[in-house]
Amino acid sequence: MQKAAAEKSNDLIAAQLAPVGRETVQDRVYSELRRALIGGLFEPSQVLTIRGLADALVTSTMPVREALGRLITEKALEALPNRSVRVPPITLERIDDLLRARILIEGEAIALAAGRMGPKGIATIEGMLHEWDEMRALKQKKDVDREVTLNQTFHFEIYRACGSAVLIPMIESLWLQSGPCIRVAIYAFSEAGEVDTAHYHRSIVAALAAEDADAARAALVADISRPFTFLRNKLQADAAKIRDRP
């Protein structure tokens, strides 16, 4: 009886669910656009067209349209009246909102990870710091793409150790929305002659190695607050210059 009831239940479920196939073109387009946004490939306020993206991705417009719809829902893009979309502009309100959310969510994730990293996990992120030092030692033209990738890899190696399946997609969503802002901050740091910021990551590693959740959270807050604070100050300074024009 129980077996028959279970089979009937499975039949009813199967009738309501579509079969799951392999990754679709839409999935691949969405993943690539998502990667580009997190990496800051698109600038704040940049307008994107479906046709332009389809040509760049060598695909039809349909999967691009569907992928953009998902990204608009995730607040990573904004819909415009002419059927194009844009990357949200940088505003003081957006900077403050993103930073507040990242401190809350990522701060909790790193606090949870502090007691879970273990020697192997610590060795992994220490290796990333060595790679960062090697990149800096080359003293060549600033490799922003590599810097962005290293930063993302470093942080998510830590977050994956937090043990929460709920926090990770929330963090990914925040990074999706923050990517263009962070890219602008990196360029701004360079123009302003800012020094290497790897010591922020070293503070994080030291706190995690000591399994000190409070210190890890504080080090992370210092790390992720810096670009947002820099952008905030820059926006305010630019606005002041406009107001002071004769």
C-alpha cells in the first residue's frame, strides 16, 4: 500500500514539473553577463542593448532578453523605456545601502567561517596573498581584471566555509550589484596614488587563523568599507565642485 501510494505521489509531482535538461543557451548567457557584472566589466550608468549584447555573445536576442530580465529582477540592472537596460548609476543612497547590506551579510558569514576554515583553508587563502604579492612585484601596468578576480576568489573561499547555504546566494547577489562600483573605486585608488591594500586581507587571514570571529568581522568591515567610503567622498567632492562653479 505504501509503495503504491508513493508511486502515485511521484506521478502527480512528475505531472507538474518539467524535466530538467542540460544547461541552456539562456543559462550560459546569464552566467556570462553575471560574471561581467561582478567583475565590473560594465560601468555604472552604462546603457546596454539586447542587440549589442547578442552580437557580442554571438547568440540570438531571445536568450539575452531572458537573461536581462533575470538580472533586472535581481536589481543588478535597470529597465529603460526604450527596451534597453542600464547598469544602475552610483548614488550616495545606493552606496550606503549596498555597504550596509554587505556588512550585515558578509560580516555574519566570515564570523561563522572563523571556526570552520581549518589549516587547509587558511593555507589556501594565504596562497592567494602570495599570488597578490607576486602580481604587485611585477610593477607593470595595473592588471585590474586580475586584481578583481583575486579579490573575489579570496572572499568566496572564506564565505564557502561559513556552512550556510542561505547566506552564499545573498552574498552573490550583493556582489552582483556592487561589481561596477568596486571597479570604479579600483581605478580611483590608482589615480589617487593609493598604496597596496593587501594588508586588509592579511588582517582577515590573521583573524581567521586565530579563530577570532569578532576580529575577522572587524577586518572584513574595514576591507569592504574602504572602496565605498572612497566613492562616497569622491561623489561629495565632485558635487561640491559643481556647486562652487561661478
